[in-house]
Amino acid sequence: MARSPRRALRLRRSSALVAWPRGRWVLVHNFVAGTTAACGGAVLSMLAGAGRPYNVTELGRALRRSGDPDPATTLRRLVETAILVVPGSAVAREEASWRRTWRWGPVAAAFHRSLRDLRFLPIEESEVLLRARARRRPPPRVIPEPGPGRTPLPQPRIRRGVLAHLMKRESIRDMSGAPVNARAVADVLFAGLGVRALLRIPVQGDLPLKLAPSGGARNPIDGYLLARNVKGIPPGTYRYSGLRRELERVGPLPAGTLPDLLGGQPWAAEASAVIFLVASLGRAMWKYEHPLSLRMVLFEAGHIAQNMLVAASDAGLAAWPSGAVSDTRVEEALRVGGPDRAVLYAVVLGHPRDSGPQGPRRARSAKSSASGGKSGSASRQVRASRSAAQRASGSRPAASSARASRSRLRG
């Protein structure tokens, strides 16, 4: 019995592409797959007409007509970098999920998606790069020069009220690994995500009012606790309910170490707990369809984290925030995912390593600035040690994403 002829492979242009020029090439980036290809004129001409599926033979002819000497190799590389996709493939299905869910356009999607799973440099490499950069161009001033027309203000009342609590906040990364208690963790979670009232809005229903502001009360950010060494809370991962003020168990502690989840930062190894702020962007997209709303969600994560950090300092904990997260690992640990979910920020909690009768060691002298009296010279006020600089800098992203692959296509 004769075999039926094999159906020729059909390909179409990805629906998740953005492009920008670089030299004589145009870089075409698939923001869902996280891949990039440098394309010439022949490829761009072929892609312009490949919005629907075409037989590979037809696409090869189009490339050859435009001057590509090796269409087969070009098509193979375009498929490898997901610039061309096979209808019904895993990449095509993931793109379809993005089209159904994402409401903020391809530019915002490319920005959001392209920041995932970055490779972060160790502090030593980062310092080498910064020194080399400083030789090429000096860093911009952090403290602006005073301008004309200055108006003195009364001294802030830093010894009482909310300012007294804010004065305690400091990022302390040197942790002992000692257990923290559930009461302190509960206070920190409530400070950022606790619900103090419900607001009933026509059409939208009941919206929670929290201690941190939220655009339109859409509250797109949830808190997930990774409890490593917390008295009263079994080790594992949890989702926090600010309305019921309780934890919902998600699963066990993930394999590996905390630095594996936080961009390889070694000072995370002795943390007792980590709170991850995870966005459900669809909550904001439903009401606000302009891409500006993505910026507002990022701002909200900062509001929540600051509340948590102040509460942690007030409870005597060491705490520091981190935007360096290993996205895929964290999503797997928390069992979250999808086009509209994103791990935005982390608040790391523990006990300071060398706390004693005078409290944790401070790397800088704050005597002059905390006194509320006349300010001294900059040299007296700012005494930053090398350890303080290390704690302040954290890991930094390398120039390229670990997921991104590049292929230069001539054509």
C-alpha cells in the first residue's frame, strides 16, 4: 500500500514580536519566548507577508527572490528563535494565551517579559565594572548642588510619631539565621497587605482598602510567604490573606537555597523568611486598559514593601528589599504563573547577626542627621564602610538575559 505524501511544514510569523534597528541589522525579539534574531532586508521582507501560515517551500522562495543565498538555514534559525512559529506548537499556544490575557499592548509586554530570569553578577564583578565605568565617565551627582532662593524649613520631629519609626528603617543584609516569631511576621504582612475595610462599588463589587494605596482599589498584588525558620509557622510556602489575616499553605520549601531564588545574592542564605510580592495584572487590566497602568502596579509594590520594611525594623528585625528574583524558580515554588502573573519584589526578613544591647551594628554614623540639630560637613555625616557599600549595591543584572538567544540572520 502506497504511503500518503508527508504534509509539508507550515510556518507563520510570531504574534509576539517587537523590533528595533542596530547598525545594519534589525533586531527582532519574541517577548514571549525571550529570543532575539538579527535580521536583514530579505528576512524582514518575508516576515512582512507571513502573517498567516505558509508552506516552508513558499517562504524559501520568498527569501531567495529577496537575495538570500541559503533560505533553508535562514528558516531553521528563524524557527529556533521563535520568530517563525509552527501553528499549534507550544510556543504558538503560549502566544495565544498572551493575546487572550494581555491588554496593555506589545511594547509594555516586551518591557515586562524581557526582564524575567536575568543573570545577575556577583558583587566582585559588579565592582570591577563600576570602576571601569567610572574611569570612562564619572557618576552623576546623587546630592544636587543647592540652588538660589532657598527657604529654610522647621526641623523634622524625628523623635516621636511616624518619623521615629521611619528613622529606624535600614537595609540590613547580615543575618544570623535565628528564628523569627510568627507575631513579627504577621505584623509585617499586615503592614503591607492587611485589609482595614471593604468598599462596595457599583459594578466592581467589594474592594479591599489596605494600609498601602492601590490605584482604583484594584489591589493587583498578593503576598506569598516563604517560611524557612519562623516560630509557630511550619516551614513551607504560603499565600497571605489580608482580609482573614491568615496564611493559606501552598507547598513545601523549594529545593536549593534562598540565594537560588534571589538572583544568587549570598547574603540571603541566613534569612529566616522571605515575602514575595506577586502581581495579578488582570485585576488592574480589567479597569485600566492603558499601558500606564503597568507603571502604577510597580509603584504599588514599592508602597507595600516600604510599609513592610518599616514594620520589620520596628519589630527589631533585619530586613531588606530585593528586585533581583529568579522568576521561574520563584513561580515554581509559589505555584503561580501565566501571562498576567509576575513576581515583582521580595522583602527578606531575619535577625541581625551581631545584635546586642546597643542593637544591630550600623555601617554608617547617623549621629548628626538623627539629632535634628545643625548639620555638619558631608565628611562628618557620611562615613560609609566597604561593607555598607556591598550591602547597598546588591547583585546587579548582567548585560544579557540567561534565557535570551541571539542568531544573526543575513538574508
